[in-house]
Amino acid sequence: MKFGRRIKDSRYSEWADQYIDYSALKKQIKKNLPWTAEAEVEFIASLTGELEKCESFQRQKAQEINLRIDKLEKEVYDLVAKATAEDSGDDVSSDEPPTEREVEAQVDSYVDEDGGSDDDDDDRDEDDEPMSLDDIEERFKELEEEVAVLVADVHDLALFTKLNFTGFIKIVKKHDKLTGFQLKPSFNKEVLEKHPFYKMNYDVVIVKLSKLFDLVRTRGNPVEGDSSAGGSQNAFVRSTTKYWVHEENIVPLKLNVLKHLPVLVFDPNKEFDVKDSAITSIYYDNEDLELYLGRLEKTEGAEAIRMRWYGDVDGKVVFVERKTHREDWTGEKSVKERFTIKEDKLNDFCAGRYTMDAEFDALVAKGKKTEKEVENMKQLADEIQYAIVTRKLCPVMRSFYNRTAFQLPGNASVRISLDTELTLVREDSFDGVDRTNGNWRRTDMGIDFPFPTVKKQDKELFPYAVLEVKLATRVGEEPPQWIRDLVHSHLVEAVPKFSKFIHGCATLLPERVDLVPFWLPQMDEDIRKQPSAESRVLIERPVSQTHSAESSSQAHSQPNSPHMDGTDTYQEPVSEGEDDEYLVEASATNEDAHLRLPAEAAEEAKAAREHRERNLRSGPDSSGFQRPAPKKYHRGLGVDPLQPSNKFDSNVSALDAKLHDAAKRGHRESDDDAEDADEGGEDEGDPNHVEFTREFRAPTGKRIAIPVRIEPKVIFATERTFLKWLHFAVLLSAVSITLINFIPPGDTVGFIAAACFTFTALMATAYSGVMYAWRVLRIRARRAVDYHDKYGPTALCLALIASVLVNLILRVREL
């Protein structure tokens, strides 16, 4: 699809004049060919003007959203205060004093922050008129719709940023190709850096919007509790499923989740700062990468040891953590254990010169920990220190990301976290370069993503965000419906058992890694998917768009869509070419009243309208224009995200076959080729259809590791099969020995039959021994192969039948 068509189809029509005028810029290039220095100056001026227009609108819209959020938040508190006053008026026996929050809300509702005027006082007096509980509830419902409009505005603003940034990159690229002038280097360095609208961080807005959404949803009484929700425990167990999220879907995903869970803020009294979401971990391993291989192959007892801190690098407290993998057959669960240590003590701790005993004993003396808890902490610290010293563990890999967590405070039953800007950085000195200078971590970098001070070959910028869905459900209990809708939607791609540490080692240490994770060959796959028609996770704008007085007076108001008679119907923002659909839906609301037809005729009219509406959406419209088919994206990983891990392991053979055999072969056009086709004005075939090459092959000299669960019963089954074969071979050898011992000395037929049975017994013994050794070696190597013996039993039966037939035929011929 040409970008000019794409931006027209994707933009929000109410903001249409604020987008980059891509068509006009393209016409300006073609009109002034052959290109001159004067044309170059004019084009740069036009380009800069468009860039300033987009940046100004984005800044204005972001400020507007923040102001609307603040105002709605104050109104919610005011409604809560009025509801409290109404309740106290109805229930005269209630002597409970108002809470501190209610008092604060009441005070805020009467404070004039702008100094006040007579007009303001009049307006405030009108707002402070008593309201009934029904009126308050009705106003809360209106606020829910206004918050839904805000959510849609944030979503469209993120899409606005993405489309415009892509438009500027493409138009500069087209300029350089057609004119022969090289504008791209100077444009990126001088123009874009001065107008960095594309670097807008939506986390602050999303956190404020989440708080507002939670206030409206709970009618001003959000759930309160311990924000850590289990994080303060020394050891905790979670059931986690991981997904990849494409860059384009990050903001829509956050907006979808905050409708059900608020953003988890550990200190609600502190203003949110982007650096508060930063998480950095230093993973330890040795030159043989023992911990990497153990975690990759999921061996029983495999450990991962890391040092983690939150926020900036100037933090004084570091968490020393150990993650231990446990197989299901052990009856235990994989567990993460940790304790805190002061940053200046960590070098001595890793060298074995410092122990944590004194600090842990001080916790008992202060009453913060029990003696039993401290004993467990001492044991953990000693075991980690012993492993670091004896196994010669050193810093190998750093992971950095910004985490947005969604969770009800004090309730860890559902916790969703999204890690963005994931970056993996080398910390090792295996290649002779001392990156840490003897320290427990390198000190030449902070949290300034994308870390310009780090060499390109030392860092891996992960292209996707990583979503973790952590559930603590009862046995047999299904996850909430909205979570099932989310994980099966187009926004995410399931990647079971994804690990940041494993991915970092596999990509940054290729010369030391022979075994790579199963997802590595699929990194070039496009994980985007077209949303289905019945998707429940689309960010949609309320049709009624009931705005407050402030919203309706703003320069960029929302479209006046028809009301849907009290329903909660939602639709996508109106785009060019879609007005006919909205007209059809609008006429459907009051069809009987407008047409004044008898009941039967009205039913026929409705049926005809529905048929016409289906044709508009799925086929050619009334003007004969064929809507282009939606772009088709193939799934990168065919995994059911809610399947248990044992179900995933049962499909290992099929997945391994895909990894070693080429699947469908196709051709994917690059951006350059697509741009060339756009310029020529000709597209071969369907321009919206994209096919991808699906070859899952390991890099040269490497093998792909497939997670395989090896339980003791597998070993026992192998041994039992081997003993069964030996038992049968013993029976055959007994038959042959009996024949030899009891036949007359000159009986040639008996001797031949005994020889046949003896040969069959020996072959069965040798074959069973070879198969047993082959299976054991494959099990020890945790190889996903077909352990089923397809030919052995058949060959044994044929050999046995042949031996009996030889004896029978020879005996018959003697008669």
C-alpha cells in the first residue's frame, strides 16, 4: 500500500489537517525536477513547516489531555464528597467522621486556584448545588464515557506520532532518490533533533489516565493495600506466560489493560518519574556459560544468579537474586529468592571477603525479621556466595528495560507487566576487553536509552516489548475473560519460556554459544497480525461522544456522532471513505420513527438495511469501489498462549520438524522495493498482501534448543522396554537350546530350526541394546526426537515367523 493512501486511511479525521501533508510534499518534489539549489531551500522550508505543525499540535494535544485528566479527577473527588454528604443527610444516625480523603476532596472543590472572579464564583455555586444519588451515579456514567474519549485520544495521538514520523522519513528518502541531493543525514541530525516529537513518552499520561480510570470505575474509592503485593517476601512463586508486543501495539496494549487494572505505583504520594520504571539486572556466569546452558535446556536445579536494582544507577541498595528451575516430577515449583545488600559491599561479597550474617542478625534485633527467616536468608546468601567463588562466576550480561506494571494493590492474583526499551549489554571480559575494570558491573553507562556510550557490538536493542501475564488462580479456575481476549488478540505474540538472559547471550556471545533458543531464528518474522472483526481489545471511541462544556469549546473537539439510545456501542474513529457506514448505522437507530411504516414493512426495511450494511463492510460498496483487503500478517509462533507447559512440550516433535524443514517459501518486499513500486504507480498483484519466508534453520554450526521436560518415568520406560526385549530373547534362546538338546544327532532340520531361533534371539538382544543406548543418550542430551520404535517389533515378528516357517517347511518336505 502506498504511504499516501495509508496515512489517509489510518488518520483520525478530526485531526486530518494536522498530519503531514505527504501528498503536497511529494508533488513539490516532482514538480521542481530537475532539482536546483533554490528548490532545495524551498523544500526544506516546507518540510520544516510541516514538522513544526505536527510537533505543535502534538504538544498542544498532550497538554489538553493532561488538563482534562486533572479536571475530571477533581470532579470525581467532588462527586464523592457530595455522595458522602448525601449519605450522611439520609442516615442521621451515622456518626462516623469523613475520611481524610473526603475532607481533602471537599476542600479542593471549594478552593479557587486561579484567584477567582465573580463569574467563577457563580459557576462554582451552580456546581455546588445538592445532587441526588441518582444524579451522581448518572454523572459518573457520563464521566466513564469522557474517560473513554480520553483513552481514544491518547491512542490516536500515539498513532499520530507514528504515522507522521514514518511520513517524514519516507518523504526525505524519496527526496534523496529523485533529486540526487542528500538531505537525510542533515535532516536527521539537525532538524529532527530540534523537533523530537517522535520521542514523546506516553508513560506519564498513561499513569495519570490509569489513576483517573480507576477513580471513575470505583466511584472514587480505589482499592488500597500493600503496593508490593508479595514483593517484600524473601521467596515467592509465580505462574508466568510471556509474549512479544510490536512497537505499534505498545500504547494500545497499555490502554486496554488499564481499563481493567490500574498502573501499579509503589509510592502514590510521589509524582511519577520515567526513571522510576527503569529496571537493570546483571547476570553472572562463567566462561563455559554453565548457567546459560542450564537455563536454556531447563535442567533440574538450573540456576540464574543476578544483581538487580530499580531506578537510576546511583541507587544504594541492590537485590541479589537466585532463580532455580524445578521439574514438575519433583513436586516443587521454580522459585526466585533474593536479599538486599548495599552497593558498596557487593564487590567484597562476590570475592568472598564479606558475609551478610551481621546485617541479617541486626534485622532480628530490630524486630523486622524472625530468627527462622534470617536463617533462611543466611543460607541463601552463603549458597550464592559459594557458587560465585567456586564456579568462578563473573558479570556476563546486563539487561535494561522500563517496566509498566498493572495490578490491584494488595492483590497479586493478576499481575501484568510490560517491559519496553529492552536492551542487552555485554559485561564480560571473555574477549580480552575488561568492561567492568574489576567491578561487579560496568560503570560507563547509566539508564540513558539507547546508551550512546556503549559500542554497537556490545549491545542488543530488542525490537519488541515483552509482556508478562502472571496469574495466581485456583485449581480448575479459568483466567478472567478479558485476559483471554487479550492474549489471543492481534496485540501480542506468545513466546513460551522467553528469557532476556538467554537471548542476550545467544546474540552477543555467538562465538561461545553453540546451542541457541528456539525463538532466535524467528526474530526476523513480522509478528503483527490483522485484528479480527470480533476483537474485543480495539481502542474505540464512544459513538455518542458526550463531551463536557470544556471539551466542546476546545479547538479540536470530537465528532458529533449520533447517540445510540442508551447503549454502550463503540466504533472506530471516522476515517476518509467510511462516512457511508456511519450514515447507515445512524439511520438504523430510529428507523421506525423516521419511516413510519407498518410493523411488517419495518422488519423488511431493517433486513434490507442489514444486508446493505454487510455488503458495505465485506464487499464492493454502492459506488462500485472495491475496498482493499486488509494486510495479512502471518503468525511468527504458532503457540496457544493459555496452554499448560506440558501441552507445549507434547508438541515438541512437530515444532522441531518445522525448525529443520523449510515451510512455505515466499517473498517479502523490503521498504525500498515497496517505495519503488509506489513511485512507478504500479503494483503487481495484490499490493496489500504480504508473504513471509518461513524457514526455521539454525545458524551455521549451531543447534536450536527446544525446551523438553524429562521426567523419571521416561527413563524407567526406556529401561522397561529394554528388559522386555531381553525377556523375549531369553525365551527364544530357550527354544533353540531345547531343540538342540532333544533332537536326534542326525536331525538336520531340527538343527537348522534351532539355528534360526538362536539367530533371532541374538539379533533381538543386539538390537534392543543399541536402541536402549541410543534412547539414553538422546534423553541425557534432552533431544526432541521420535522415541517410538517403528520398525523393531515388526522386524522381530517377521524373523520369528520366518524361523517357524523354515522349521515347518523342512519337516513337511521330509514326509
